[in-house]
Amino acid sequence: MKKIIKNIAKMCHHIGSFFDKWVITPITKFILKITDLFKDNSKNLDRFMSKKSTLIVISLILAFAVFILIDQESSVMADQYAEILYNQPVTAVYNEELYVVEGLPKEVDITLVGEKRHIFLAKQSPSKGVSVDLTGLGEGNHKVTLKYSQKLKSLDYKLDPSTVTVTIYPKVSETKSLTYDILHQDNLDNKLSIESVELDRDNVIIKGAEYKLKKVATVKALVDVDEITNPKAGEINLKDVDLVAYDTDGKVVDVEIVPKSVTAKVKITSPSKEVPIRIIPKGTVATGKSIKSTETSISKVTVYGNEETIADIEYLPVEIDVDGISSNKTYKVTLKKPSGITEISSKTLTVNVILDSSTSREINDISIATENLDSKYKVQALSEEDSKVVVVVKGSKDIVEKVDASSITAYIDLKGYGVGEHEVEVKVKGEDLKLSYTSKTKKVKVRISEK
């Protein structure tokens, strides 16, 4: 802007000099000579100067002179050019070991003004960029001016912003325990599982303004599964794992962390187990019919998941809807992964349900067990008849005849029951799910008392 004003002033000076040298002075001399020639005849001179043609000629001469002058100066102005350099980094000079500076922009825009060739050279030439010197400033708020280091003095520049208000805080430090988070774990092969992560240090130092350090609730190492090349079972060392500080709401707190990164030893395993498939019929087949057998295309599958889930799973349950069927039927089933299971060796299964005529059999003296009784209570049947029941088993004759009493459980559910006498419904279940089990006694009486 200063350059433009200077050029305008220079142009005005040129115009004034031009008029003085080439217009006013020559015309004055010309008029004096005319006056000398016609001093004896002033009336003739007056008539000459008052002629319309004489005034037109003088006006044309002045207009032509002004045109030439403005044209020359406009060529000078036309050479002026402006270009904006966006997002230029700002460097601050201060004692980083003692202070923390806030309010200083990370980037600014620079407008360069000058001739195109000079701007081109400026962009190609090395520069120290935008900087601000905070040396000597102490704790508190300060209004400071940003400066742009440019070797070409023929250019003008303007920074946006050019001045800012910064706040300087004393830098304090604190030790924090270090934990970790696993990122993109879902991208890991379903047959693999991260068993453990071991960091090369347990604590880090955080530095910054005291009010920010008070916000830090935890510092975590972000272990990114996507950073593991060709993951497989075994131990893998991940270097330069980023550290991030969080507040109680899980938001990032901008503080300095020393060190900036750590090394993590990631142990990857592939827990698996081969378990049988267990068909669970849902519903009741047509009257007079029963399930004789269920034939499956595969009898076992391998399941993958965390070790605790793998250890607890004994079979893979597969439910099929048999309600109302009166003849043999084939099912195409998509296997579902139980909770904690990440992968199954087979995705689908074919189940053939074979029906037979239904028969029944009574099994006597099945003792009644209790479930879900509060540990502070004990329970007692009010009579012998309330302690045992007769169970009716229905199903295919070949299966029913082989049923053993040990495979049947009669029980009462005492969840929510307290001290006193209660009449409770009897429930029955058996190991063979192709059969149905019912108690001839529907309810029994029991007494609950405190231990």
C-alpha cells in the first residue's frame, strides 16, 4: 500500500513538472513574444487571444499533453500486481522450557504487492517466513506484531492477521500413568484376537499451563491395528505409538507429552475350539407326530473368539422351527455366532428332520430340584408328594424306551420368593431335545425360611 501511495505521489509530481516545463513556460514565453510584437497594437492582440479558434487550439494542445502524461503513468501502475500466499506457518521465539504461549495463530495469509517478476522471485527465494519475537515478555496478556522476512525490498506485504494478543503461562509438569486403547480392532482377521498389549513404560510426563494439566484425566497410547503389517498369531512390536491426553469427557487436551511416543508389544493369538452342533427344535409338531431324528450335513464346527468364551462354550446351538410340521422336512440354516465368538469354520448347515408316530412313557420318582433361591434362604417340601413327581415323556418309540431317569430334571424356580409357604409350578427339562417332558403334578407346596 505504501508503494502505491508513493507511485501516485510520484505521478502527480511528474504531471506538475510536465505542465510547468512543457505547457506553462512555453505558453508564457509565447504570449510574451506575442505581446512584444503587438505591444503597439494591444487591441489586435486582444482580438487574437479572444478568437474561438485560438482557444480551441490551446485546449487541444493541453488535452494532448495531459493524455500523454497519464498514459505514461498508467503503464507504471499497470505493472503493480498482488498475490496472496495462504496458510503460511508462524514461528514464535521464546523460552519453551519455561513458558507456554496461547492465542498465537499457527498460520497466516500474506499479501505481496509489486511487479510480477519481483513476486515470482520472492516466491522462489528462501525466506525465514512469518515470526514473532516474544523474548523478554513475561506471564500475562501481550499484544504482539507478526513480521515477514523477505529479502526483496521492492515488494510490499500485508499479514492477515498482522497483530495478535497472546497469553503467556508458566510451564509446569506432572507425571501421569499410561494406559492404552486399541484402534480398528474390528479390522483384525476374525480368527485372530489381541490377547495383551505391553507398553515399554508405565508413566509419562505432561507439560503445559497449570489449568490444562488439571483437565487431564488419563494419557493413552493409541495402538492401531491397521499399523500392523500382515497380522498373525505371535508377538509384534509397534514403534512410535502416539500418545494422547484426555479429559473426563473423553476430549483431547492439548498438552506436551514426554516422550511423544512409545513402543508397544502386541500379543496376537488365535483361540479356537471344535464343538458339536446341537439342534434345538422350537414349537410343537403336528398331533400324533414326534421327531425321530435330526440329521445334519456337518456334526462339528470350529469356533474362534476370546479364550474365556472358548473355554465356556460346549456346543453350538442351532434353532429350527418345527411348529405344526406333519412330515419330514429339510432346513437350510445360517449359523449364528454366539456372544464372544468372532468366527465359525462353517457358515451354513442343512438339517433333515425325520418324523415318527408319537408315544409316551411315565417315569416315576423324579426328585424336584430348586433354582434361583436366594442364598440367605433354605427350602423344604411340605410333604413327600411335594418332593417328587411323575414325568410323562413323549416322542418316537425308539427314543422314549431308551430314556433314563438321570437325563430328566424336574425343578421349581424360586426367584423372587421370600420367607413363607408357597405353591410353585413344576417345570421339567431333559437332555434329548427331540422329546417333550411334562410333570403330572403341576404345582407343589414348599416352605422357605432363613438359614
